[in-house]
Amino acid sequence: MVGKYLRVLRKKYGISQKELALEMNVSKQTISNWEVGRKLPRMKAIEKLAKLYGVPKASIMAGRPIEELTDEVEAADPQAQRVVDLSEQGLHLTYQGHLVPQEYIEIIEKLMRSDMAEHR
């Protein structure tokens, strides 16, 4: 799924595998491996691809547009407002109408990273 989505994004922007490989500083074979699903891009590559294509990292990791993810969450939980990625730059979180300080977001990210590392 990730590979197909990467291919869709690349074609949407009219970039060849060779051009993308140069931009990403990887081989053309690496791009091909990602697109056919033989390998997955590492997080640094996902970050670079997200920036290049102007999409959230969560969208690339899920292998589909963020709108589909949002629709899926809303269907599962009508109370859900929207899906956000805590690592997105320029994101402003609120809790009960008050802005969540950046240092709190950083604490949440650290907790998430340690929890995810434990479950690998």
C-alpha cells in the first residue's frame, strides 16, 4: 500500500524514479524497491518525501491520503474531529480550549517514542 501511494505521488508531480532518487540521495533501485513494496523507506526518507510532496508523514506511512484516514476515524468514532500527527510542524494543539504548550507536546512525543520502542 505504501509503495503504490509513493508511486501515485511521484507520478502526480511528474517526477521520474531517477529524478526522485537524485533528490532523495538514494539509488533508482531503492525508489523502485519502495514502490513495488520490497522495502519501506526509513523515517528520514519519509520525512523528506512528506516535505517534497506536501503531505503529512502519517499519510505516507499509511499509504494513502490523509483525507481517507480522517474519514476512516470519523466512521469508527463519530466524536472524532480529525487525525493529526504530533510531529507536524506548525501544529497547534488545544485541550479544553487552551493551547497546549510546546514542552508538553515534546513530553508526549518522548512518551510515544519510548512506548513504541517497547512494542517492536
